[in-house]
Amino acid sequence: MSSEISEEALLSDSFDVFILDNYESALKHMDSMITKYPESPKKNEYILYKAICNLKLGKFDEALNDLDALEKDSNYNKDFYYYLIRGKVLYYLTKFEESKTALNKGLEMNKEKEYLFKDWIKKVEDELK
């Protein structure tokens, strides 16, 4: 019987610690999963989740590096949520024009989720005044 922890068990553990606001531990789980399962079809989800952990930890440059890695992956289909996270990271890096572009692109992709974007777009526009 193997003592190997499955990908699903690691993911479950990472969600547990994320919910408990232990973003450092969740980040370590994501790094472990990306390393341990480099061919996983969920790898890009793990990278996005890693970017969210870095955002929560105030590690904005690292979060942007994660997002840039996704940007370069031609197999990754960026959705509205990707652009929301990217817009927030860019805002905290005071890259307001880029932030606005990302947020507006995300909003265009899913207008039903306007409530996720409108406050952030307003914050960016206030900074641009």
C-alpha cells in the first residue's frame, strides 16, 4: 500500500488551509502540486490559485509572475476570473492603465458578474484622475 498522497487529497488540503486564511501554507501546497504533477490538466488552475495566494499575501510581483506564466501558455483559456485577479494585482503594483484594461476585459467576458468588477474599476479610475 502506497503512502503517496493523491493529487485530489493535496488539493483538498490546500483548500482547507486557504479557507483558514493560511495563504503561506496554501501557496506551499500549490507549489508542491505543480512540481509533483507537472502534466496535470489542472496545472493552470493551480498556477492561478497560486497567484491568488500571492495576492492575499501581498506578494504582488510574485502574483504577476504567476499570471504572466499563464499568459504565455497558449493552452490556457483566460476567463473573466483571470482578468479580475490580474486587474487587482496590477492595481496594487500601481499599474493603473494596465489594471483598467484587464478589469474591463474581464467585465466584457462576463457582464453578469459586473458586481465583481465595478468597485475595482472605480478604484482604478479614481487613481487615474
